[in-house]
Amino acid sequence: MKVLLLTQYFPPEFGAAASRNSEHARFWAEAGHEVHVCTGMPNYPSGVVEPGYRGKAFVREERDGYTIHRSWIHATPNRAVWRRALASLSFMASAFLSGLLKCPRPDVIIASSGPFFVGPLGYLLSVFRWTPFVFEIRDILPQQAVDVGMLKNRTLIRVLEGIEMFLYRRAKAVVTVAGASRQSLIDRGVDEAKCFTIENGIREDLFKPGERDNEVRAEYGWDGKFVAMYIGAHGVSQGLFTLLEAAERLADLDDVRFVFVGDGADKPAMQQWVAERGLIHVDFVPLQAKERMPAFYAAADLCFVPLRKGDYFKINIPSKIFEIMACARPIVLGAEGQALDIVERAGAGIAVEPEDAGAYAGAVRRLRAEPETAAKLGANGRAHVLEHFTRRQKAERYMESLGQILEKTT
């Protein structure tokens, strides 16, 4: 099968979308499919295009048996909603030309969204290339933007929702990353027969248990410390200020350090919040290369997976859950719905009420006092993810499901 995958985020960029799409592309290519990826010039999350790509309209790369077609994007470090929308629109325009002029005609086009305009890009290319269009939904947009307060204009919301439903109707298949997301779409009238779920997974050869007292602990001065770590985006969806409040409640424990690894819109305000309160046991670590992430997980005594409260977040499954479990670290989960179901089914962590600083602080105290419990939770998670959530398993199932759906609709 000839596959054209559209995604705004791709390595060397960081995050769940980049990992999911690059690893699927790799495994599909290994299975004998011809895979082409249309993506933007790498700039996430800084909003600054990396030096080797600046000033270029198109770049072609070969990696792991597949081809990457990069196109210009109006990247900006300003995280205002309208500027982010402009960046997404610019990618839609340049990637349309790339997909039309630079890529061979595919058998199927997969548009992995968000951002929002990747979906319309996939549909437009499918029309011009006379090719079936598959709409992959990682975040249900615009609903997520509405729930976190980023989008409030009622007229604009109605317009975007109209486009969203149009794309669902036109797509030959709709792929979600969570079963609850699939059910949500079906409840809104999307054809059940063409909806299927492919959860995120992990590369078990990369994400695996490692030595706790490693080079990361030595580098950052965490030797002898109980490290409570968050790795990921520092944005509005995670509610990270609640973790800072939990850290403030645990300032009496000299050996506990709260560590935040990554970047995002809320990071400057978080750093200011910590500085104003003089919290010397909170560390902020820059965004790290994916290859270093297992060492950071190994250095942690527990890992946080927080989400804000809200109906939308009940159908959200943060991909870091699988990475943490694969590295055999205990999870402190502040989330409901699908994420909670997975962690509880695996017996891989302690669940707390989302946005409850006291509950987070209590979970840290418990795992600090009960290392045997922490070790058991970590081992449970590793066993569960190897059985159910490896990336190769998910990539194979994706192609099998896709082939069946496309066969029925041709």
C-alpha cells in the first residue's frame, strides 16, 4: 500500500504526535508499505525553525525506509491563539503544494490532526489526488480548545464544528486514539462502521527499565533525593500549577524534589510562581532528546500524569502513561475516564482527584514511605504495556483495520 501521512509535528520535534507518526511510518515501511510523510519544518515547541531548515521552502529526507517531505511554515514563538492558527494555516497551504507536487499518488491519505487544519488539508489533497481520505483524531477539535477556554467566539465555534462534521462524513475511515473518543464521535452521528481505535504505544526497545542512580541524577544533583517528576508539555491542558501547589505543601521534606522536564506556554509563569515563593526544591529542566527520556524516567522515583478537570479530558489518554509504565516507574495519575481505566487495569499507579494539590502531595508522601509499593506498581506497568501497548502491535493493527475498511468502501 502507498501511504501519504500528513502531520504538522514530526521528529526531531518532541511530543506524542511526533513519536506516534514517526514510529508508525517506520513500522509500516518495514512491513513493505511505501510511506511518504508531509510535515513542516521542525519548530515545536519553541516556535523557532531549527537552523538547518531556515529559509527553505521544501526539504526531502529519507529515514528508516520512508520519505519525509518538509514544507515551509510560518513558525512563531508567540503562543497567542491567532498566531498558532496562522502557523497551522501556513502549513496547510505549503503542505498542500508538497503533497500535490512532490509526492507520488498514494493509495490512501492519512491526516493526523490536530492542529485543526490538518484535517481540511487531508480532504483537499484527497480530492485533487482522487485518493481515499482517512481522518486520524488525536484531539477532538474544536472541542478541546473550547473546554480549556482558548476558543470562546460562538460563531467561530459553530463554523469550525461544521467543518469538523463535514470531514467526518467525507472520510473513508476515522481513527481515534481512545475508545471513549470513538464513542463520543458515534454519539454525535459519525458512522460507527468506519470508526476504529488505535491507541498509542511504545517502543519497548527504547523505553525500558534502567538504573535509578544514573548519569541524569549525577548531572542535576539529585543523588540521595526522592524525585517526583513530570515530563511533557507545560500547557493549559495539564494543570501543572496544581503540582506546584503540591510541591509547596511538601517543602518540609528536605529529600523531595519536584522536577519538570519539557517546555510549553505555561512554563515561564510556572518559573515565576516558584521564584516568588522561594521554592528551592523545584527544578525546571529543558526539553530533552527522545533518546534521553528513558534515563530521565529511570532517575525518577515517581512520575506524574496530570490533566485538568472537564468532560473532554475523560476521553484523553496521555501517551506518557505508556512510556512511564514501560520504564517500570510508578504513576501518580490526576485524571479521569480512559486514562484512569488503563492505569487501574494495569495496577501501575495511584489515582488522585484532578487538580487536587493535597491529594498529589499525599501520593508523594505515600510512595516515598513505601518503596516496595512503588516497585510493585512499576513492575505491574511494565508487564501490562508489553502485553497490550507496543508500537509494533498498534502499527500492524492500524494497517489491518485500514485495509479492511478501504476494501469495503472501494
